[in-house]
Amino acid sequence: MTPDLDFQAPSLEELQPHFPAYEITAFIAQGGMGAVYAARQVSLDRPVAIKILPRQFGADPQFRSSFEAEAKSMARLNHPNLIAVYDFGDADGMLYIIMELVEGKSLHHSAYGRAIDQEEAVRLVAGISHGLAHAHQHGILHRDIKPGNILLGPEAVPKIGDFGLARPVGEGHNPDEIVWGTPGYSAPEVVNNPGEVDQRVDVFAVGVLLYELLTAKVPSEPWQPPSAVSQCSPEFDRIIRRATHPSPELRYAKAEDLAKELDELGDKLKKPVLRRAKTAAPAVAGRSHPPVGMRSATPAIAVPQAKSQSVPVMGILAAIIVLGVLGFILIGSGKGGDDQTSATSPKQESPTPKPKLKLKPKPKPSPVAEIPEKKDKPAPEPAKPKPVESITQALVRLQAKLKSGNLSELPKGTVKRGTSHYLLITSARSWIAASHYAEAHGAQLAAMSSKEDLKWAVSELKLTSPCWLGLSDSGMEGKWYWVDGSAPSEDLWAAGQPDETTSDDGGEDYAALLPDQSLDDMPASRNLPFILQWTEGGNTGSIARQLERVSASLKAKRPVFPAGTQNINGSRFLAVPESMSWEQANSLAEGAGGHLAVPSSQEEADWIGTSMRELLDQGEGCWIGGRQKGTATPVWTFVTGERFDFVTWAPGQPNPGDGSEKYLQFGKGEDSAFGYLNAAGGPSEARFFLVEWSAPSRRNMPSAGEANRPAGAEDWLVKYRQIFRDGEKASHERWKRRHDKNIKDFISEMRSETSTARRFSREAEKLIDGITDNMKEQG
């Protein structure tokens, strides 16, 4: 499929109604293959890039299939050196993909035609190799590694994009398939033996990329070691030669092996080495490029390609084929565009600072015995103002520290009162989203127990509109509690509040602080600013602390459920935003007096489905209280022993696989359709888990006959065989211990008798040694 040269990118106003969950903030770039926009995902307050394709691509079934395959391939990957894909779909006939917004340019744009410093080169390529190793471990080949498909994020971190040519490792070759890749970077078997292509084709391309970064050109025949072309360490010669060997059997078997060697070489290059000084060649006339630190705030400068430079014709044709058939090159994944747009795409530069590579310095001229001419020193350039860090940027930077409880640094604008620190977040969210945001940054929604607290917050934080606080009657129907477990004073409410009435299906179960220093109850779905609170020594309103208090309150028959709990026909449900294994989540739920949630009725099943669709993004999941039991004939069961009813599997689920995926979660299956999925139960497979507190009388329990039905014959035989094996093993071990003791006693007694004999003692000892050796040989 050819690019649509007449494609007109929709305006921000035209596009916004199709993406209600995102705030589209800027247009980045446009080409014949589509347009890219910068946006903010409102629920998580994170920057994203939205790529829109022309309608003609969405109308082509073959192209749509390739597009969806690429999105799904990347969505399964999660690594700092890979561009993350969050979602994809169709908007008014235009295919789209939502991905990580990388604030940077491509490696091609930043380093084309230049040799870069060897330490910088090994750092970049080691990161690329680690990213590829992660993709290979998940069964995905890239098949088109080249500088144009590597973007440089903050701190010049390399990120691999454009998995448009990706396919599963080991997938059979389609004889009708066009040979993919880019000439110069593709391994020989891509053309000569495409049926045998595996992860070593990516290793080959990485080796070519490393050679190019060190020498400013790709390898050619006859082979020249990179150290002979540029002044890099000879240790690169062996690594690159092995990575780019024509025979796949003689290359690194895995990208992980290449990454390990590059890490070791990088560490070695950092150590000081004594070398004999070399006489530098005369410098070329004109200004040379000075070395630039890789973390400079100066924007990277593009080097235009000279007309006299030779460009392989096949390289251009292959690039056109890739653009035409897949139509998915990551157009300007960062602000300011990228070289990955089509030839007609206008470039827009952004003032956002870009990471810059550390270029290899040119040789200095030999010293000349002349009296230097005295020149006036040039006036120093005025210092550039440092960019002002926003609250959102500060929270992203500090997130790991704050989550760990380290409050040594807080975002600008945070105000301290007593042992707590408060920060107003002006980006509006629903109460649930605000609560999850607080938890993700080691905070809680603020709890303020007195009129003085409310007055102080309005004054110090300069409130001009309602904002969420950590106060709720969720799950309690009229009994309000702060997230720290205390009840609010009645005089905190505005006149007539809380009125316990609602104009919203979700109920008015959450409290907001008004500018007049009073509280009002509002529906959770309303988007409002909110106040974060960090407390020295730990947050008493964290979800973990709230869960700890539930069990005690249930035993005291005065239940206080965590804020955010939903009451569905008498059963309480809470989505907890923590990544952990199914077993850990189940243990934590039971410790809180509940269990992982199960649908006991169609009403509960409908609520779980609706709430999960609102909560989960592409690739995210939520643990549910179901698992497989049985060996010969596995059966799905609920942790409560209820009938396994009201479960709507996602398309293609449950996936039998190798039998290891025995745990139940809710998420997106094939064709981006929501439903129940089976999973292996690992901590990286689900971002949430759903806790339920329910009375046994409300459960969908089987009848007595169902509960006591006999086990299947196969399961009975498997269980009996295991019991028999365990018994035989124990019996054998007891016999072995007795046998060994008898032998030991026999030998000891013979030696004792021999030692008392005065005649023939030497002959007797030899005889006993022979008997002992013979017994050892026979066991």
C-alpha cells in the first residue's frame, strides 16, 4: 500500500472527541503514512503519543492485520530500552496506536555520518542489546534494527521502536512474504535462507550498528576491523566480527550474550589506561565538532547529508517498501519530529531540550614552535536559563523515592504542616483515579479533621475550586470515614451536606473541599483537582494500612471498609493498584478479612466488567479469585468454592498452552476485547487485584449433591499413584538407613576384634580391608 500523499491530518479539535480519555495537546508531525500528536492520558496523567493513520489503511484487511500484529507484539514488551505501546484501535475509520512519548530524536538524526566516542557507543549498543534480549525472551524478533529505529529518550537512553517487521521467534517462513529488513543491516540468511531466520539476525544488525557508530560507516568487503578505520579499542574488533559473522552458527547465540560482553567492555573502558602518546594528524581546516556530554541540555544538531555521499539504492527501495506495506514508522515519537517521517513530512522543532551524544573529538594539530598571537578573549555567552520543572515532572522523577517513603525531596509547591506535607494537584481526576495516583507516589489523599485544617488548606494552597480529599462513605452507606480510619466532625460539612442524594449512578460517596472552607459530597465520576498528603513515618491512610484495619473492624463487628470500596448488592469490592503475584494478592486479601473477588451473580459480573473496562489500559490485568485445580483433568474453581458461573472469557481464552497458566484475571484478549484470561500468576502480569468482602449467604454455592460428587477416575488414580510413590520412597529411605548402619556396625566389630589379636594381625587387617572394599563396590 502506497503512502497517501493527499492525507490531511485532523486538527486537534476534530480529533479530541474521539479520544475522551486523553487531552490532545499538540501536533507533532505528518507524512503520507499518517500523523502523530502529543497528548496526556487524563487518568494516569502521563504523556503519550497518538499516531493516526489515513482511512485507506484501515479499509485494507491485510494492512489492518499487520498493524494490529505490530501493536500486540509491542504491548507484550516492557523494558526501558523499548518504546512502550499502551493501546490501539479505530477512531472514525482511522487506525490509531497510543504509545510512550519519547522526548528525543532518532540515533540516525543524532549520529549519521559521525563517529561517536567509544564509551558512548558501547553504552548505547549495550542498552539496545538488553532491549532486544527482552523482546527475544518474549518470543519477538525485530528484524529491522538500524539507527532510524532507535530513539534517544531522556539522558540519551536508547529506545527501540518500529516493530512493524516483528514476528514470533520460530514462526515458519511464508514463501510469498517479501524479504524484509534494510540492506547493509540485514544478515545474509534473510535473503539466502529466510526459513532459518531467528534471533541471530537481530544480533547481526546490532553488530553493524556498533560498527557504524564507531567508524561513521557500515562494514563492507573486504572486512576491515573498526580499530583500523577509527581510533577505537581493538577489543571491539572481536565482538563486532563475531556479531556480524556471515554464518549464524558462529555469531552470539543470544542478544543477552552480546549485551553481557558490551557491559564488561564498557566497565573496562571507564578505567584509566596508560598509553604511549601518538602524534596527532593535522586538523582539517575549519571548525571541528567539540566533544559534547551525553547529558547536555543543548539540543542535538542534525548533520545534513552531503550530495556527494553514496546512498545505497536498495536501501531507499527497501525503506519505501516498508513504508508502503506496513505504513507504520514511528513518526516523530518525540516532539519536534524525526527522520522516520516520509520525505514530504514537514519537521517542527520543539524548544524541549534533547539528549546529545558524546561525539568523538577530532585530532588536535601538532604543536608548532611559534609565539602565539595574542587575541582578546571572546565574551562569554550568557548562561541559558534552566528549564523550570513542573510538578508532574518532579513527581515522575521522584516517584520511586516517594514510594519507598523517602521524603528528603518533594516537588516545588509542597507545604509542610506538622509532620505532614501537602501538595495541590491541579490536573482533574475522578476520586478513584486521584486515589490511585496518590498511592503510586507514596502519598494518600489528604485527611483534615478540623475546621482549622480546612481553613489552612484553602489559604495555603490557594484553592479556587472544589478538590478531592480522602473522605468517603463508600461501602458504608452514610457512615463517613477519613482514609486514616477516623470519623469526620459534623461541623465540617456545608449546610445540608452530606445530603445522601445522588444524580449519578455511582452515588455521591466522596467528599470535596470547597473554597468556602467546608465539605460537600460529590459523585466519584466527577473530575476535580486533589490534595496529596505525605506523613513522616508513614501514611496512616495508605491502602495497605486501610486493609490492615478492615480485618480488626470485622472481628469487632464494626466494619470500616477502605475508601473507594463499592457496595454491589451487599458485597463490597475494592480495586487495589499494586503489581504482585496471584498468590500474594490472594494472601493479602485473606489477611484483610476478604478474598480475591468472584462474580456471584450476573449483577456482580456486570459491575466487574464495567469497572475493569474503565480501569485497565492495554496490556494491564486485574487478578480475580479463580484458579485451576486437578492434574489429569484440570477444572476452573473459585477461591470461595462457589460455582464457576458468570465468567465470560475473552476471545481465544482460556489458552491451554503448556498448562502453567492456572490463574484467573480480567483484561484484554484477542482483538482488544475485554474478558477473563488465564495467566501464569506472576507479579508482572497484573497491575491491580480486586478484593471482595461478602457474606456466605450471598455466595453462589453448589448444592450438597454437587459439592460431594465423586472425583474423576483419572484424578483419583493420579492422587493414589502419588500417595503410593511417597510411601515407597519413605519405606526405601528407612531400609537404606538400617542397611547402612548394619554394614557400619559389622566393619567396626571386625576391626575391633582384629585389633585385640596379637598373631596374624597384619594379615587380618588386609583381609578386612579387602572385605570392606568389596562391600562398598557392591553397594
